[in-house]
Amino acid sequence: MLLFRQFVNEDLGCASYLVGDTDASVAVVVDPAFAIEQYLRAADEEGVRISGVLETHTHADHLSGHGRFALEHDVPVAISPIAEPEYPFEPLHDGHVLEAGSVRVRVLHTPGHRPEHCAFVVDDELVLTGDSLFVGAAARPDLAVAAREGAEDLFRSLERLAALGDRLRVYPGHVAGSLCGGNMSSETASTIAKERLTNDSLQFHDVQEFVLVSASVSTPRPPTTELVVALNRGPWVARPGELQELPEPGDATVLDVRPFCAYTEGHILGAISVPISGGSFGTKAGFVLVRGERVVLHADSAEEAQEAAHMLWAVGLLDVAGYVLAPHAPETLATLDVDELRSLLETPDLQLVDVRETTERDSGYIPGSQNVPYRLLRKLGCGALDRSRPVVTVCESGPRAAIAASLLQREGFDVRAVADGGIADFADTVAFRRCGA
């Protein structure tokens, strides 16, 4: 009996799998998240033993749980040797067939996203495509090699996957919300037949045409790419200990994970607001935190702090020193709504900062606004803005404008955020097309 269970991390848009044979009471985990407890619970429910971990590739967007499986449960890890891992591993080669009881898993080398990437064909019924073929899209080719080189490999890999047969079910390594590709669907499964008909990435018949399109990547790189790749390739990463409540944050960087409305009413001086409830928490935090800095969380409860810490661990941010629940929080931040913004647009000294990505701005922006994506404000500085003039931040609907305002306030700006609404509510925006677009 084929055991097959899919696990989706909605915060990061990542998918992982438990595959095995219930009659033989054995299973393997494919591309596990750092939070391995979910697979252990599922294995216990199904009455199977996890005998191995299979990695499609060295992940760049999330910390793998393979180290925890090895350290805590003595489970071996298998990956292509092209990945050059620094941990003990069992090599995967193209055409290699693994067995979990009577279930056969065939390795299909599918480079493009990364040179070592492999897909797994399970019992000739379904294919785990990892970061190659997604539902409605294909992986980005620029995270490990030059984009054109990766795109050429990806084109050939997609041809191999499409040739597997229309009846095979497709289960990808990512869904919408991931930065490992663009325009992917939120659907978690498909078929080869459906993708051949509807996926634009499978409509190309000329490799150079495919390269021109797929190598023109506009999606931001996952913010912790280099860190996560190093952790996933390096020695096993153990689970950090549970967080402890602190009386005060000291000189640490404070990440305020409470709802933004709580932040505006009172927060620690210099705290950065990234609400855990805002979606894509790990990715957004990765963009605004600096690698190696000591972080303390400001949360509403111990449970909220622990959840936030687990989501930071998932993207390789392991240096969380603790949390505070009721610190001295005297600073406030003003907000305004879309109607109030409209009334301020003619104010001579106002600096209106559109914190969306440049590609989003192409489809419509407020005349007179400046464009500085929120993710660049801290790491590249705020030199484009005048500290002597008031600032209003705006995005599509509010969440990124709120983060940006917190970043500017800690730099000494007089700033307000359009935190409930944004560009989507303006009918009189200006649009333009870039040369060559």
C-alpha cells in the first residue's frame, strides 16, 4: 500500500513529502522542513518507521530538517554528490532506484535550479518535481549558477519531466508564496497532462527562446540565500533550545512580532515591526534583519514568541536570544488611511515612498512618489530620503508600508504609514512600460 502525504508550509510556500509502504511499515521523507515533528507524528499515525531522507537539492530558501533527523533519530540522508555536502550522505545518481518496502523511487537528474537537482518518480504514478517544474510555472535558474546556464539546463530537465507521460501526477517543491520561482499557482498538485496544456514554461520548443524569458528573473532572491545554502550544505544543524523570557532586550535588535496596531500604540525604541500574522513572516524578517545580529522578540505571549522563533529558524535565523512580553515601550507610530493620504498629496514637503518592488510599480504608481522597496531600506540605507522632511510609506495594501515605516522611524525619520489600504485603492495611478518590456 503506497503511503503518500504532502506537507505545505504556507509561510514560505514550501512542500515536503512522506512516501512509503504501510504494509512494510517503512517510509522516507523528501525535502523535510526544519520542523520535523510533523513527519514524526504522521509516521506514528501511519504506523511506519522513517528510514531515510531524500533531498532534491541543497535548498536556498529554507533550512532543511535532514540534520535533525540524522542527529536525533540516526536517519541517513541521500542527495546527489554534485551538491558536495559536508555531511555524511548516500549518493543519488540519475536512474538510481530506491526502495521503501515495495514502493520504488526512481531518481531523475533535473538540473537547472541547481546543478545537483533531482526529481523523484514514485511507482511510475507520481513525480516529486522539487524545484524544477511547479504548478503553472518553472523554477528560477539564477540561484546557483549564471541565469542563462541554469536556464539551458532547466529547459532540458523540463523536457525530461514532460516526457514521463500525461497520466503522472505532479507534486512540486513549492507553491505560491515562494521566491524560488515566479507566477506559480497556489495549487499543490497537478498532472503532466495539465501542465503540458497550461504551463507557459512547457510551451517553448526552442531552448534559446526559453533562456531569454526564464533567465530574465525579476523576483527578489530569498533574503537568506547564502546563509541557508551554507547551513544546508554544511555539518548537521541541531535544534536550538526553547526561548526564555527576558526582563529587557538589552542592546539586541528588537523584532516586534505583534499585530501592527499594537506596535503603533507602543513599542520599544528602535524596534522593527514584522507581524507574525501578516503572512510570509520568515521571508520578510529575513529581508530586514542583518546576518549575525542578536535578536530579541517582542510578543504578546510566550506561545506567539515561540511560534515566531520557529519560523525564523525555518529560514536559518537561529540567533534568537529570547523574548519580552511587557517591556518599557514608550514609542508610538502614526498611521493614515487612503483618504487622508489623498488630502496630503499636494503637501509641498511630503515624501511619499512607494515600498513595493519596481516591477509592481510599473503597472501603476502615485504621481510624485519615490520607489524604495521595503526590503532595501535597512541594508542599503536611506540616503535617497531627506531626514528633514516628513515621510509617508505606501504599498499595495498596507503590510509592507508598515514594516517600512518602522525601519524609517528607527533611523530618525518623521514617518507615517498607510497601513490599511494602498495603491490598489487609487484609481488615478500612472503606468508605464520599460524599454524592451
